[in-house]
Amino acid sequence: MEDILSYELFGVKFKNPVWTASGTFSYGLEVAELYDLSELGAIVVKGLSLKPRKGNPPERIVETPAGMLNSIGLQNPGVDYFIENILPKLKKYDTRIFANVFGEDEEEYMAVTEKLDKADGVDGLELNVSCPNVKKGGLAFGNDPETLYNLVYKLRKLTKKPLIVKLSPNITNILDTADACVSAKADGLVLINTLLGVAIDVEKEKPILSTITGGLSGPAILPIAVRMIWQVYSKYGDKVPIIGVGGITTYQDALQHILAGAIAIQVGTANFYDPFSPLKIKEGLIKHINKKGYKHFLDLVGKAHKMIIKEIVGEGR
């Protein structure tokens, strides 16, 4: 039955389009105690820096009415530890492994990318560009098209592995940064990262998170993610692969991303309260495709755009 979900992307074969999002699935090994990770299309591991990071002090997670705010601070054991101790265990599973890369400056991004390019078992790299660029006065890489272009352009030269960029939604026009990545020869775009938010404790009368702001994820951001995917697909169509992430908790949510133009989706916040959600979404996609009589899930990618055109043409008649 999974044949209707399997396909090739970036020259890599995937069993299905259901991936797990970075930062919400750790490195996958904890969930491996619950089910076989080989059932997933891909695992995007928690972000990796050059050296270990402790992350932010508590409080760093707060529940919201339709999701959560987090300010973990990219806590991780460092890229060398990942390659030496975690990757060998992940390689035992028949799924694709994408490593999420971040840095405080271009040099750190480049150093981490070079290490991961040589790592056997890493199938591709996902760039987290929502990190402050220290040398630019704290401006996030993903908020400035020129800075983003320069970063992706340099990293593209350092690896032959698929390079996808996870774009920040905290920008006026998502096409500005999407264009920068496409011009710099990124293999694909991931839409979207979290939105900035603040939660205040009304009893203590102060922000809950130690960093004040945090990244909003969960069902609340689904329409925003779908809108940005729609915008990028409207411009590039099938020429630029889009991986959709943001607010996906059911297969219907995943279908919204796919119909808007995503060729793969990532399950994020849902993993925290239901680690089986990626599998449920995968099964839901299979049932939906069979019910509708499609031959393959790729028949659905961007179809909502075609339906709009069909309606316009019909009205013209």
C-alpha cells in the first residue's frame, strides 16, 4: 500500500512524504522504543551546532490555547557527538536522515556543514536560518534576503548532499527570502518555522518565558503555513520542492499543505502529545488517496491551484 506514497526527491528515494520536524522528535531514538522508525519517510534531527549548547534557562515552554511557545535555545550535544554516538544508531533504520544545521555566524554554519557532508548516513541538510547573526547586530539570517543568499551560496559549495532551507515566517514577504534561497541554488524550501509570540502570567504580571519571546507552533499556525506554501508554489510551481511544516496534527492538515504545493510534510508539535501522530497521518493519507481513486499522492501536490484555474476557465466560458 505504501507504493502510492513512495517517490524520489533530490535524487533520494523516500518511502513516504511524512517526515518529523526538527526539535520535536529529538534524535528519534526515544520514539524508537515505541515503533519502528523505518515507517517514517524521514527524520529531521534536532538542530546541531559546532559545540554543545545548554540552551536557555527555564521557563522555556508554555502551552497556548492552540499550540505552544518554546524558547529551548537550541540545546544540543554538538555535531561531533551526534556523528560519533547518535548517527550510528539511527543508521540501523530504513528511513532518511536530515541533519538540521545552525550557527551564530557563517563560519559556524560552514564548519558544521563540512562535518555533516562527510558523515555517512546523513541524507541531507536542513538549514535553520532563524538564528541571530551576531556579526549583523543580532539580525536573524532568515530575515535579510542578502544575508541569507550569501549564507546559502557558501554552504551550497561545501556539500553535495541535498540542501534545504527552513524559512522564517517573521518577515513581510516570504517570497523575498524564498527567492534568495532559490537564487543561491538551494535544493528545496521548508515552510515554515515558528512565529514569534509572548505569553504573560497575569498573576505574576510578567512574561512566562525567561527569554520573553518564544516560537509559536501547533494548530494555530496551520493557516499561515498553508498561505506561505501557496505563495511560493504560485511562483515556482514544481520547479522548487516545498516541504510543509506548521500546525499538522491530522492527515487533513497534511493534505492542506500538499494541496497548496508541498511535496513532503513534517509533523512537529503533535509529536509531544502523540508520538504516533506521524504514523496516523501516513495511514490517513493512504486511505484518502484510495478513497479518491488517485494512483499516487503526487497527483495531489499543488492540485488546489489547478482547481482554482479550472474554476476560472469554467466561469470564462
